Amino acid sequence: MNLNTCFITISLSILVSSIVFSQEKRLAKAEENFNRYAFVDARKIYLQVAESGYESQDLFKKIGDSYYFNAQLEQAVPWYEKLTSKYTKEVDPEYLFRYSQSLKSVERYEESDKVMEQFNSLTGNDHRAEYFMNTRDYLKFIEMQSGKFRLLKLGINSKYSDYAPSFNNQGELIFASSRGSSSGMSKVVHEWNEMPFLDLYSSTIIEANGILQSPKKLKGKINTKFHESSTSFSKDGQTVYFTRNNYIKRKLGSNLEGIILLKIYRATLENGKWTNIEELPFNSNDYSIAHPALSADGRKLYFASDMEDSRGLSDLYVVDINEDGTFGEPTNLGDKINTEGRETFPYISDSGQLYFASDGHVGLGGLDVFVAVPEEFGIFSIPYNVGKPVNSAEDDFTFVLNEKTKIGYFSSNRAGGKGNDDIYSFKQTDELITSCKQYLTGIVTDASSKEILTEAEVLLLDDQNNELQRTVTDRKGAYKFKLECDTQYVVRANKIQYKPTEVMINASNVLEYQYKLPLQLGKGGLDGQQVKPGDDLAKLLQLEMIYFDLDKSFIRPQAEVELQKIIAALKQYPNLKIDVRSHTDSRSGDDYNMYLSQRRAKSTIQYIVQKGGIEKSRVTGRGYGETELINDCDNNTPCSDQQHQRNRRSEFIVIQ
């Protein structure tokens, strides 16, 4: 190597090292900004690095997230697209969910659904995936719910962020806005999204059409130099619950990472000004508690939080308010309402309906507004999407409704608005569908001849095999059941001279749907067969073997199907009597195995008598322990679990 070549090589190495070092410094600075939620500052650096040709999985994640968490889902699409296409095998499933949501924001619904299918295959038990798989026709169902609200013009929005409307008892709408001070000078911008900090404003409602008069900032010590938003007022208007950054008595608090979180505060009205501000006792410096919503009677407070037992990014909770103003323990609203995504901004109407925003339940994109109906014991129904035009491909949230006037308000960052988030007013023109209207219909036929089978018995059972409904097929071989939403069922069909059949069905959480389930019955039963004492009924009926789990005596779900066939035969032939003979494998001691087999025989007989309604005198039985093995798996022979399992069985011997 000559000196010139050596010099050039060294120079290039220094240059490349310098570029890499510079990239690393910039990325470190961006990482610092990102970790304290300064997404806009972080994004500027990340984009510069990306424009210089640098690519990495982490870079694509961070740029996508900087848009996603600022509700700019359209801009997140190309970065999540690069991430999921270039790093297919390594990508965290959570990014598939974010990519799917972002695709909805540009109405690429088919692609979004395919990404959700990938998400489901990788996660398995994620509630968001489960809701999606159960509502594959969600666009059709949302369309059925749509058109029940008429949007009205509203002139109070600013070029900044306006959202979180709520009613007080003075005929006013209270909302949060980052429009700045009354002098027109905005406060210091928030580094999350470079918007001024939020304050609380009031605007008088003109009831006839929901139009709002010019807004005024709330008086008193309620507004500070940090964020205030999302209010809820007591019926007498003297108490307000509101969200604020962790700031009280001129002291700003943060968690261990230095992040300023959200808390709920309470204030009272004195001489037209809000004062006596106190934070609620279940607030924490370790997680956020925000977006309060009082029940109509003022006894319960609903809110959003990411506290320790939350399912996802934020969950909805409820806490009792005692007569003396103290509070009970917050309770999570559970898996019907909460998902691994965001459930936030609750609102309780006067009739007790829960409205909230979610990106975990299936919607049109971003946050959608959902409604859940109160049921017994403080439980809510599954949530229903309120449809268009309230919901769109963007974030739609903070929904409130006066059920007397049918005038309401919500917020959205959809295209065509004046600022970052805008408040929209609406008139409700029709009632939402908030009850399940699902039906199961089908025709029962002969499996071989395809002949329609009339007067075939069809049963609807729950997932514990308890009978819920029973019917017989009509002259067209048809049957029909009404279903509950989001419920698992077993459908069973029986007819003399046929073998019973069973099918499991999962009713989704859609509003209205009709499932079609044709059932076929194969020839079977004992007709035409010579049956004599000592015959094995299981073989005559061509049943699957009734197996038990190791060291257990309970009836397994797979075994219930076969036992129902035994029950059907006993019902069909009133003189038939059987002897149940239960067996174990050779593992454990001889005496214990005899005891275990007795339990199994008793469990089997009990099922036939209680579940099938068969007279006890027609079903006898006992346990045989390991005395009648059907293979060589005795105490001295090593066998696999599958080989041992063949001996853990019940037999059904004809005695009359």
C-alpha cells in the first residue's frame, strides 16, 4: 500500500467515524427528548438522521411513534410501513397494532384488517385481537349504527387545541383550550406537541341549537401555567373535579423518571371563583389519573388511569364517593370495557350510560366513541360503536350528551377543523342500538341423503353444557334461537335413529346479526342391531372413548359430547339399562387407583342421571381400578402418557 492510498484510507475512516459519532450524538439527544415525551423535538432529529440515509428498526419505531402519540396517524403510516416490511420477523406485535390503526386513518381498511390478522396470530389472547376476530364485518355494523347524529356548526374553536367539553348547572359548556391568555399571548408551549398549555373556559349554551357564546376563562385558582382539562360538575354546580398536571401550591411533581404526570383535583365555588383546590387521595406520583366523570347521583366517580392493574395504556376505573366526601378504593371496570389499548375520557349520562373513547375496541381509526349500557351490580354491557358522523378515521373523543335536549358535543382532530383538536356539536336524531339482536338459524338434514329432518330436537347450551333453550325443527327442518352477544354456545341436535351432533359457536359483540348453522345427522342408534347383555354400548353407538385426566374424576368437555349420545340412547329406548365401568392406569398405588375409579364411575353416573334426566335405577356402575388394563402398561412396564391414557376410561355395558 502506498502512502497516498494509506492517507486516503485513514482520512475516509476518520470521516466515517466522525459521521457515525455525529449520528450517535444526535440520536442520543433525540432519545433523551423522546423519553421525556418531547416528541416534536425528538422527531426533528430523527428525521434529519433518516434523511441522511441512516436506517434502523429503532429509528423507524421512534419516528412512527412520534406521530402516533401526537394523533398524527396519517404521517405515522410510511414509517410503520418501513418498519414492518424491513423487519418482519423481529417487529414487536404492538407495532402491528399501531400500524393497523394508522392505516385506518387513511381509510386503507382492507390492509389494516390483514395487519390485524398478523397481530392476532402473534398475540393469541390479546383482547383487541379477539374483538377484531369476532367482528370481522365491523364496517357493516358501524354503518348500521351510523346516521343517528346530525352535526351542527360551532364557531368557538381556535387555531389551537379545543376539547373536553362538559356541562355545568349554569347552562354553560366548560372545555379545555390552549388558545392562550385573554391578551392573545399564548403561554409557554408544551414540548409533547408544541402547543400552548391548556386552560379551562366556559361558554353559555343557546339551548335551541347548541350554539355557544364567546368563551371566558374560568375564574379563581383553577387555571395555572400548566395543563388543566376534562371537568365534571356536581348537580348543584358547587363542586368540580378536573384534570391537571401534578402541580399544586406552586409545586410541580414528577415520577422517578422526571415525567410530569396527570392528577384529578377537586375545587369548590365561592363568590363566583373556584377555590379550595385539593388533589384526590388516590392520586399517585407513579402513574396518571385523569378525566373525571361523575354519575348522575354524584355517588361514583369514573376516570382513566394507567395504574398498576390496568390492562393497557389506560383503563377506565370507578370509585365510590362517600357522604362525607371521602372516597372508597378505585375499581377497574373489567375486560368488557378495558383492552390492552387506550380506554379514556369517560362520560356518564343522566340515564347511566357510559360513553368513552377507545382505540382497543374495533372502530374506524384512532380513538372512536363507544357506549355501554348499565346492567346489574354496577356492571356495563359490551361497548357499542356510536357510528358516523361522530366517529371518523381520526381521533374522536370527549363525548357528552344532554339527554333531555338531545344536544351534545365531542372533540375530534379530523380534517376540516380550525385547529389541532376542535369541538363539534350535534343533535341526536335517533336512538342508538344498544341491545344485542343476534339470532341463530339453520336446517337439520340427513348427512347421507340430504333429506330434511322434521321434529329433530335442537338444544342451545352454554359453555358449561347447561341447557338454555330447546326446540324442534318445523316442517321445513328449520330451527331458530336468540343469542346474547359476546357469548360462547354449544348447539346440539338429536333425532331417533340418528347419532347426536354438536357444534360450538361464538356469538360476537356486534349489534345485529343472524348466524346460519346447518346441522347434519348421521344414521346411528341401536335400531336394526341385535343388542344383548354384555355388549359395549360405546361400540354399538360408535362413540369415542370416554377419557379422564391424570388423577382426576371430573367429566372433560370432549367427554360430554359422547355422554350426551349415551343419554340420547337411554331416552330413545326406555327399557335399556347400563352398567358404567370406570378404570385407571397403573400409576399410583392399587388401593388409591381403586378409590379413583370409584370416583370416576360415580361422576359418570351422576352426569347421566342429573344432566340427562335418566332414572337412577337404569344406570349402575363401579370402579375397577387398574385390574382391567387394555394394554401392557402395568407397574413394571414403561409407557408414554398417551399409552397410559387409554386405560383411564369409562365403559358402558348393556345389562338389559
